[in-house]
Amino acid sequence: MIERKAVWIRPARDMGDVVPEFSRKFRAGSGIERAVLRITGLGVYVAEVNGGRAGNFIMAPGWTSYDHRLQVQTYDVTDLVRAGEENTVTVLLGKGWYRSRLVGWRYCDDQEERRKNPAGLLADLEIRYENGSVSRIPTDESWLVRESRVRFSEIYDGEIYDASFEPGTADHAVPFSGPDHTLIGQEGEEVLEKERLSVREIITTPRGETVLDFGQEITGYVEIEVTASAGDVVDLSFGEVPDADGNFYNENYRTAKALYRYTCRDGRQTYKPLLTFYGFRYVRVNEFPGGPQAAAKENFTGIAVYSDMKRTGYLTGGDPLLNRLVSNGIWSQKGNYLDIPTDCPQRDERLGWTGDAQVFMRAGCYNFDTERFFRKWLRDLKADQKEDGAVGLVIPDVLQEPPSAAWSDVASIGPWMLYLFYGDAGVLSAHFESMKRWVDYVTGSTAKDGLWAGKEHLGDWLGLDAPSGSCKGSSREELIATAYYAHSAELVVRAGKVLGEDVSAYKELYEKIRAAFRREYPEYLTQTECALAAYFGLAEDPRAAADRLARMIEEAGGILKTGFVGTPCVLHVLSEYGYTELAYTLLLRREYPSWLYSVTKGATTIWEHWDGITEDGSFWSKDMNSFNHYAYGAVLDWIYGVAAGICPLEEAPGFRKVRIAPNPDRRLGWLEARFESRHGLITSGWEYVGDTVRYEITTPVEAEVVLGGVKREVGAGSYIFYAEA
Ligand code: BGC
């Protein structure tokens, strides 16, 4: 951790929007064994030693619940320090999440307070010499600060850089009393530049705009490489989709300005934003040396930036559109797992919405190894949990809104999911109290015993059965809330059993909720209501609930009416109760509304709305229409877990043993799933060959294989089975 000698420093005067550059010169002795920089800041920083970047962490120190936790990074900078010479360490400190106008779309009480935080830096460069001596360069008043060439930088509003700006003289930094008690080491995955994309096409729009198409929606930024004269400007705007006429469009970013303005110096130069990120596929060139038309593909590279998680899941099958949907789910995860799980990466939100994180988490755990990523975020959840156990709608909780069912329930679902996928009961013991407190909160705040009544919730968010003008589907909020209340109580029981805790009170509570649910809701009125009643095992007769769900879907013309809450369960319920064919019909449907509809409209990430772009090319709305919002991508967990059938087992968590129970469908023809578990590679594939289905399975551990309803236990190995189609 940071040595006591380092103190928080800030610029002597408020620099407004300009990013301060802190610096310190020092002379290093010879015979350096190791040099290490420990650093954090109130904002996001880029640190350099003699012009070489310390580490590769983009948007460091990351986003945590800053009132309680602020990560300190440690970088090995041995190779950057010059022995026996004068050295300079410099740090740019942008507003980042700490000092940006979060949340963007409305005023929050503490928003102004946050923005008033000083641009604080805390760092300590430690040099160990071969002779055993140690020298330190801690932040203190000997550091200098001046205005940098980054003239503006903010989370939502982008960045302005002036390479021709000559920084003036520097002032001494001013020590201040910053947050010392909240410092923690790096817990999450580092956010890195993970992929570089070329421009696929340069488009001239009907309006005459020059627009770069990267062919893929990403979260990150654009690197430019230009030859220019001092004062030339590169000015870019970002968008996700063109409008109906093919013109550049980004009204859906709402108040997020997403600026990118670079003023050149003389000669050849490359530049990329340093302290912000954008969500985009299309980039309009507003200004460019020689005019926008002079922009060439080679001048631009898209850089996708996300948390450094290992990819663990792969799916390919016999429908190219479905394969594209899978890819869209992967890209939405990349684009929204930028240090915390967010709803979207582009408009004036980009927040850790708990509901979005919750519904997509299972799919996310197949796609990538998310354990470290989520362990950090769940600690923030715990830190932000209120005294009475309430959990907010976003974590870090910059919104400070009361809880909602299905959103705040990530408090119990999150730890359980990590336990299932990665097998470490440590996550359960770390969160057991928090899980219980969450359930206790509901028990203590409900207006009716056994139900979760008397509160407002987000309901089946964006359900297609929403009354006109509303974002909430027409499923009853209290039914959803009670279903989740039961589920959370049940997870407390399961977690408690793993930990050897006495959970009899929660078991009783669960039974009470289930009985109350049955009493209060003898009938289910919507697809989502049926799905939840069956999925959470609350219905007296889950099969009847599934039957009713299937009937309702058919009566609706074979379509879903569900939103964020219902959608992730529907296919599971259908396949569980004998409607696998209908589940596939929904999965493979191309017309609106369906998962593949967005693919037919050219989507490269998952859309927030089933009809983000309607049949006639117009938009669902301009206010709330993200094209990179992973909630509906939750369907990937059904493809891994049911279609390919690779499932974690509660009695052998972390894939110590696996269940492989594939469910083939002739229309899809074939499917291949690979999942890199902690115990090795699990694969499951099937293919229709004439009148038979050929299954190919690989398991590194004991497996329970279920084919055509017949269960067999097999040991590690590769297997081929044939069954009648
Ligand atoms: C966010 C969502 C979120 C919802 C709930 C939206 O603005 O983008 O994804 O879950 O609000 O209110």
C-alpha cells in the first residue's frame, strides 16, 4: 500500500475542464533492482515515466464505490527508470467517474458535490537498489502541476486535445487531506486495449457527411494517424446506427456529447483519447486536415477497450443469423464489461444497473471468466448496501434510488452464480450476510406478510405488453417482486447449506412466500408471469404454468411479449416442460419481435429494445434507444445450457462435475458449444445426419449425460453417441 510519506496533492488553482498534468523530476542512482509506482487518483489517470506509460490499465484506477473503496494500482516501472540520470514522472488526471457529471440525464443531489472534488493524486515511486537501499518519490508539495494539452475530458462528453498548446509554467502542487481510509489494492480485472479494428468502409451520406464504418459496434476510442500542420483539426462524432435515410445519427446519446476534437501540431502524429471512452460503430468526420473528404481508412483505427477477462465460451450452429446473435452477445458483453457491468456504453447513463447485470450474468459467465470482475463489483454492492439491507438500482450507487425487484436481487443471485460457475464457496461466505440483509430488507419493508407488496418496482422493464407510453410491461409488479423475494430467500438457504449455517428461518420464510404467492396469484395473466411462476418453482403446478405460457405465446401469434425480467426465463421454462420445439421457434424467428430481428437489421450488438429500429426504419424513440444493451442477450445462456446442454451442477460447483444434456433441433441442423471451465475444456455438439442425430461430447471431468431423456454417468473423455432424430 501507499507509504505514509505520500500525501494527496491537487493543483493550486481549479483548472476547470482542463486536465492537470502533475510532474516530478528526480535523479536515480545506479544499480537499480526494481522500481515500482503505486498510484491512484480522484478521476482517471495516465502515468508515465520518461514518456513511457506505467502499465496498460485504461481508465485506472477503475470505478468503485468511491465513498468506501478506491483502488490503488502497482506498476513495475523498472524498465522506464534511467539509472544514474535525471528522470521525470508525469501524471494526467481526468475527471473520470469520480468527477464527471454522473448521472447524466438528471440532477442528483450529490452530483454537484462530486464534481467539486479536487483533481487529487496520490502516488509513490519506490526504487530499490542492488545495494539494498531504497529511495522514494512520494506525492507532496515538491510535485509541479500545469495545464496539459488535454483541454477537456469527461466520461460522457468525450475529450478535447490541443497538440499545439504550449503548457505554461507549472505551480507547486498543494497537499490536501484526501480519502486515505478508503484505499484498497487492485481487485478487478484491468481494463485494457483488447482489439484493434480497421475502417471497413467510408460512407458519404445523403446529407454529404463523411462517415467511417468500423463494421462492428465497440466500446473504446479511435486512434488517428495524420500528417498535418499546426492548428489543423480532427473533429469526430460517434454514432451506433445510421438513421432511416442513411445519415449520421446519434440523438440517442441524449446529453452525452461524446466529443473528440484534436488540434494538430506540425508533421506526422498519432493520437487517441486518454481518459474517456465512446460506444460506437460509425464515426462522422466533422473536420480533418484538407477537409473531411480527405480522410482515408488508414488514418483511423478503432480500439476496443474492456476488462481483461479470459474468453471461455464459444457457440456455432447451422444458422448464420444465430451465429451473429451470439457474436452480438459477446460484443455487448465486451462493450459493457468495462470495469463494472453497465447497461450501455454510449448515452448519458453507462451505469452499473443491477437488473441488467443480473439477467445477463449467467450468459456472461459462460462467455468469459468473470469471477474476478464480479468479485470486485459485488464488494462495491456490499459497500453500497444500506444499513437496512436495501440495495440500489445501480452499483456504484450514484443514483440513490430505492430498490427494485429483479434489479437489487443481484445481491443474492450474483454470489450464487459465481459459486456455481467457479466453485469457490469463499464468495458465499463473503456475501452471506449481505444476501441475508437483502432478504431481511424485503421482509421488513413489505406491506403484506409473505409477499413483497406496497412498493414500486421497474416491473418487466420494456416488455412488449406495456401499456402505451410506459416502459413497464403489464405483468404485475408485486407478482414479479414476490417471485424474486422467494428466489432470493431460496438462495440464502442454498448458500447457507454450503456454508453449514443454520438457515431454518429462511427456509420457513421461503415456504411462507411460496404459499403466499400461490394464494395471491392463482392465475397468471402474462407471459412473464407464467414464466416466473414456473422458472422459480413457485407455481403449484409448474407444468400448467408452462402450458399456459406456451398457449399465450401461440395466441399472440408465436411471439414474445416479455421484457428484461421475463425474457431470460421463457425458453428455459418452455424446454423444461416439453416445449423445446416452441423454444427453438422463438429463438430462430426472424420477424419482429424476435432475437434475430435485430440481426436482420444489421445489429452487431444486442439492442435495448426488440424494435430499436422498426420495420420501416424509424426508431423506437430517440430518448431511450441503446443499440448496445445486453439484457436480451441472456438468451445465450439457454443456448449453452439447454440447446448444447452444458450445465453447472449445484452439487459439484465450478464444473467439478458437469451435466451435459443437449436438446437438438432439426431446423438449426447442428450446434457446437465449447466451454473452458476451470477443470478443462467441455464441448458438446450435435448434428442431424439423415434420420439420426450424432452427438459429440468431451468432458475433462465426470459427467452426467442426458440424451433423449436417458441419463448416463460417464468419466472424463470424448464420446460419440447416435440417437434417432
Ligand atoms: C437503463 C436500463 C435500466 C433501466 C431501469 C434504463 O435507463 O438503461 O437498462 O435497467 O433504466 O430503470
